Amino acid sequence: MTHDDDRSLTQALEAAREAGRRCAMATIVATKGSTPRKVGARMIVDPDTGLVGTVGGGCGEAEVIEAAYRVIETGKAQRVNVDLTDDLVSWSPAVCGGVMDIFVEPVSPGPS
Amino acid sequence: MTSLHPAEAARLLVETPERGGSVVVATVVGDNQCTGNRIALIVIESEEPELQGSLSLKSGTDSVIQLMKDILENPRASDGLHELTIADHLSEVYIEIRRPVQELVVVGAGHIAQPLAHLGALLGFQVIVIDDRPEFATRERFPSAEKVIRADFSDPFRETPLHTRSHVLLVTRGHKYDYACLIRALRMDPPPAYIGMIGSRRRVRATYVQLLEEGMAHALLDRIHAPVGLDIGAETPEEIAVAVAAELIMVRRGGTGASLKGVERIVERFFKEDK
């Protein structure tokens, strides 16, 4: 993650918090093999405003977004294992052959 | 104190390096009674280390704090997962670390400065460009720079004082300007991390003669990287910028600057032809 990435994520998190919106944050905590993004890559899923950042474009991101909605609903963090090894025949330009271990957590609105 | 909110942790990751400090954020991501809890350890030189947030546990926080301290001590540490026993349960902690932001101060906003500023930003430097000509010191010419400053070369660092994380590149349009800025950079105490100056052999020699005449200590001359950059035969401004950027990486990582082919000699060592 570059300093600029850190900065835009901070802004997204603070905006959601100030507006009192509940959202979710996904972080790649480990990878195996070839993955589009590396450890530390982050994505905020904000049901009202959409996505900030990415954990890998087409490759398995849909799975993460689904998990994020579950996390927002239940308020409970989840680990998602995204296996991209069986995705080699897809037409996605982001095709790759690794596994991503992603932590998806709820981000509560309002003051902590 | 409760678990650090993700927004607060994110802010610490951005702001601490900008203040010249280091920060480690630990998040419990393994299955645990405190999954999702987050704490941060902030270390800024000349200040007491500060812990923010807490884990919702009666005990076990100590092992996480110890891990964070170990990470800080390890210059090669990067973001990643660590297995850890927290309150008698084996769990996983995700660690994020950010070190003080390194700064690249490009003095002179001419045609070499532009690719230099780009490459510097790409390498994670916070780039500051300084020139005395308002038509050159513009944001439009340096979109990836953090700051573009119009300042007189007689006192170029007044607005942005140099520090130990500064890497100074002197690429002004004239020898006398480079010299004026060089002498200021050399007199900084503590000295900046790197001082590089562009110029031909003749120009560099002339500068050193002048510095010695000025009473500058001989040992200080050796601190200057001049002519700046690695010897890769660079000619265009872009190529020169790459040569300079390569030298910055070399200084940062402690490389030799030699071609890896020559260092490894794989053909010679492993594939000798039978005569």
C-alpha cells in the first residue's frame, strides 16, 4: 500500500463514519501463488457510495463484496478465502492462479 | 479504552509517517473472543511510545504488544499475518507497519526535475520541488509532487527545512545556484540522508575547489553524490532520472550498483565450456 492508498482509504472511512453509514473493510492478510493484489491491499465496501480501493479487480472480488454485505448485516467479521486457481479459463483480464486470504470486518458508524 | 476504530487506525497509518514517526497496527483476525480488535503502537523520535486502543481481554494483550515491538525493531518487517497465543488461544494477528516518510527535495524545476519528481513519487518519496522561477515552479509541471515551492536559491530551504529523512537533488539551471544550495545543505546539522548534485566532471571539480576555498572540511566533500546517478550511459532527461533514481535506491537499500550479471557470473560459474 502506498501512502496515497492509505490516504484515500482514510478519507473513505472517515466520510462513512461522519455520515453515520455502516460499511465493511476487506484486507488481504495473506496470499499464495500469483494474485492480482498483494498483502495489505484494501477495499472499503460502502453500500451507499460503492467501493474504494480494490483487492483484485475481477478476480474474486465479487465474492468479497458478497461477504462484505453479510458482515455489514451481522456486524461480525469474517475470513474469506478466495481461490483463483480454478479461474484460469475465464476471460477476465485479471486472471491469475493464486489464493487470497481476506479479512472482512464491519466498520461501525458514528463516534467510537 | 476500547478497540481502535478502523478510521482512527487508518489515520494513524497516514499521519504518523508524515510526522516523522513509525507506527504498528495490530488487528486480531483469527477466530478469537476479540476478533476484529485493533491496537496501535506509535513511536515518534523524542517522544514516549504511545499505545492506542485495547483488546477486549482480561489478559493476553502483552503478547501482542511484544510482537509489535519486535516488528518495529526489525528493519525488514512488512505487513503480514502472525500466529500468536492470545489468552491461551492460538490466534492470528495481522500487522501493518509504516515507517517515517522519506523526502525527496528536487532543487531546480527544469527538464530533468520532471521525470525525477515522477520517479521519486513512484519510489514512495514525498517529493518537494523548489525553483526561483514562478513559471517553472508550478503544480501543472509536477503533478506527483507533494509541494512545489517558489523560493530564492540564496535561501532555498527556508520554507521546508531539511532533516535526516531528506534526499536533496541539486539540478538547477546553473552552477552558481547549485553551489549556493549545496553549501546550505552541507551545513545542515544533522545532515540530510543524501545530497546529489548534477554536473560534468569539470563542473563538479570547480565546485569542490570553491567549497574548499570557502573553508569546507575535506571530509564533507565525500558526502556529496556528484556527478549524480549510476553509470548506465544515460543521456535523455528521462534516462538521467532513472540513473539518479537507481542511485537513491542503492543508498536506501545498501546495494552496490553493479550489474547483477557481473555479480552472479552464472555462465562462468556453472556453465563452463569444455575446451
